[in-house]
Amino acid sequence: MAVFTVWAISVLSFIIIELPEGDNVDKAIDQFMQSGGATNMEIAQYWREYFGMDRPQHIRYLIWMGNLLQGDLGLSLWHHPCDSIFQQRLIKEVIGDRIWLTVVLTGFTIMVTWTFAIPVGIYSAVRQHSVGDYVFTFVGFSGLAIPDFLLGLVLMYVAFAYFDQSVGGLFSAEYDAAPWSFAKGLDLLNHLWVPAVVLGTSGTAGLIRVMRNNLLDELGKPYVVTARAKGVHPLKVIVKYPVRVAINPLVSTVGWLMPSLISGSIIVSVVLSLPTLGPVLLDAILTQDPYLAGFIILMAGVLTVIGTLVSDILLAVVDPRIRLVDR
């Protein structure tokens, strides 16, 4: 089923990218010329032949998939803002460091989210109706209600107006185009916290609510009452049994966490000027760049399938009851 699902995703991705009417090569070149670039008809004809614009759609799909299976991601219509001429760009060059920066940013956000959400959810369930529970509940609902991009704009304004600091991007100006080094890595870590807070606010709030409600259901069940009556240590009663069951819905979300490692939040990336794959995907869709947009969407779909498999395995590890089958 995984192989069939990936194939279906590849077909749908290619069809959706080509749904808008018109010549995508002409649209990309027109957009490039409007930004001050220069091109000619020979370049346009080359791109039409490369993408097989004169061939049926299914033939173009077969060519694209054949190249992907051979490890050739193909060429992209995406151009750098500093380009003065419309030139060839390998998709590997376009995504370049962006894919790794997206993985680092989203991975760091997920780590912070889970590290904070699970303990807070446990505390809110154990200390139900306490002051701390009400505070975390208020913060949680606020995090769910405030859009990520709006929170990003507010943080950018506060940092610039009151601390005279720019929080956009992932690097300082002197390290933006510099080669990788230990100093550039430290500069990246110094800039990660703002997008991590923005991207992780709603996710943290949601995980806290899920963890709290599931754990409350488990704490009222007879096996917990029996364990407490037998004198089992309170921490062991909570962590060893109810938490393992209550965490199941969180583990099952791994299926949609993995594709977020690639796509991330497009709107937040645009607002904060983050060099991730989100803005590249948005630009590829707007310019109808078939190979670039199709590859990113296909990669996100493949990661969804892999994430679903990983979540199934983790669920069986966390909860042994899932491994039981009827004989």
C-alpha cells in the first residue's frame, strides 16, 4: 500500500501542478522580465522542449518519474533575485542548504514542543483545577487562537522597537553568504529560538490539551485506583502506566510531523524571511515550475507515508496491547 500511495501522490502532484491554463514557461519568463531580467526566444524554446510542452501530459509525467528514479531531479525555472539573465538551475542547487536548514529548524521546534508539552500536560492533569492548571489552560487556548504569522509579526516589532534587534532570517548579515564554520553554526543557534517559538506555539498548546485530557481519563480508571490503594509510589503510578497510554495519540502524530520537516510553515517562513523550503515551494507553485514543485510535494508525501509507518511501530513499542492479535 505504501508503494501504491507514493505513486498516487506523484500522479496527483503532477496533475495539480499543471492544472492552471497557459504556458508555464511564458509565465516564468514574463515574471523574470518584470523583475528587470533579460531573456530571448531561444531560451523559451529550450525550456519548452526540456519540459516537453509539445507532448501529452502522461508522457511528460513518465519522463519526470523516469529521471527521478535515476536520481536526476531535473532543472528548475526558479531564479535567484540577483540573477540578471534567465539561466539553468539544477533543483539540487535550488534546494541546496534550504532543505537542511528546514530540517534543523523544524526538528528543533519539534524537540522544544514535545519537551515542554508533555511535562506541562502531565502537571495539568495531576494538578487539575489548580492555579497552575488554569494558567497553562489559558496559555494553551491563547496559543491555539493566535495565528503563527501574527505572533511572528508581533515578535519582530517588539524586538525591533524595544530591543533594537532584527529577528528575521536565520543568520546575521555577516554570516548569511559565508561558508559553514563553527561561528556560523553558533549564529544559527542564536537565531533559532524566535522561529521555534513562533512555529511551536500552536503545536505546544494542542499537545498540552491532548496530553491533559487523555491522562485525566486514565487517572480515573480502576487500575490506577487499585495501584494507589496498594501503596505504589505516586510517581510510578502516573509515569509507568497512565502516561504510556495517554501518550499514544501524541505518538500517532509522527505521521504528519515528518513532512513538516520539509515543508515547514510557508507563511511564517515568508514573514520571518527564513531560508527554508517553504518560500521556494510557494514560488514554484506560483510560477508553475513543474519539476521543482512536484519534487517538494512528492517528498512531503513520501515522508508522510514513512511517518505513518514509524508512528505504527512506535505505538507498538509504547503500548504492548497494540501488538496483540487474535489467534
